[in-house]
Amino acid sequence: MNGRVTISVLSAAMLLLIMIGTACTDGGVSVEIARSGFETESDLWRENPSANIDSEMVHEGVGSLFVFATGLVKVPIMDVPNVSVVGDSLTVTLWARTQILQESTVLEMLIDREGLDPRLAQVRMNDVRRTTPWSPVQIAFHLVPDEHPTRLRLALIVPQPGKLWIDDVVIWDGAPRTDAGTE
Ligand SMILES: [Ca+2]
């Protein structure tokens, strides 16, 4: 009887170790800093006539952000004050859907920094173009040494005409996963 109990405890402990090991391999640092599912209106994109909430073409929930670009358009999507970053990078994950989008969309992050001038970082989302169904995207913004972000402002830059929907945007401290997206 005691032997069985011991084996059960050992099995549970081994399973726990395996689970912890898997989590570390997949994630490393994976703290969520901010999230937007575009479920409510925001002043951020409301003033941009190219951007709207779409309540029909959603990836999740009741809304997504829809951008109808007739030329170059920049749409602010998140403004996150008072951040504290532990990892050596920031990762943005999102879901995107495109329709006749001529050029790749660019994700722009303006990083306010403790003791330094703000830094503007831009990453081209190579697969967010042409006509595609909802697809996961993952973009990494690497931090430079001794850079301590205090505020993050995220924007989409659509360089050419086309339609774009995005949903479930998350900014992570570090790299949350390695199984999706482009960079
Ligand atoms: Ca949503």
C-alpha cells in the first residue's frame, strides 16, 4: 500500500517537473503587459476615418479593428503607460485578416524610455498582405542594453490601399511562444 502511494507521489512529481520543463521551453519570460480585443470603442482610432470597429468580421468576441485604406494610413491601436519590462525584448502577438492589401503592413512601436529619448521601432509584417484568412502573427521588438521602457504606443501603418482586420493584440514582456507568425 505504502509502495503504491510512494509511486503515485513520484509520478505526480515527475509529471509536474515535465510540465514545468515544457512551460520553460515554450515560453521563457511570458508576462502579458497589455491586451486589446477591440471589444469597446476607443479614442485612439475613432478619430481616424480609415479605422472602425467591425462587429461581424471578428476573430474573437464582438469586435475587431477594421482598416479600409485608400492610401498610406497610420492607425494608433494601443497606448500603454507605466510599463515595467524584465525581458530583453517585447513581443506583439495578434490575429490579422487581409483583403486585396497591396503591401505588407508595418507594426510601429514608440518606446518611451527612462533617462533616454523615445525610440521608434518599425517591423514589417511580411505575411500581412494580399488576401488571407484570419492568421496569427508574432513580432519581436528587441530592446537595446540599459533600455528601460516606461510607455509603449503601438500603431499600424498600412502603406497602400486595401482592407485589414486585426484582433486580439497582446504585448508581451519577452517571447510568449514560438509557433506562430512572421518576422
Ligand atoms: Ca475581438
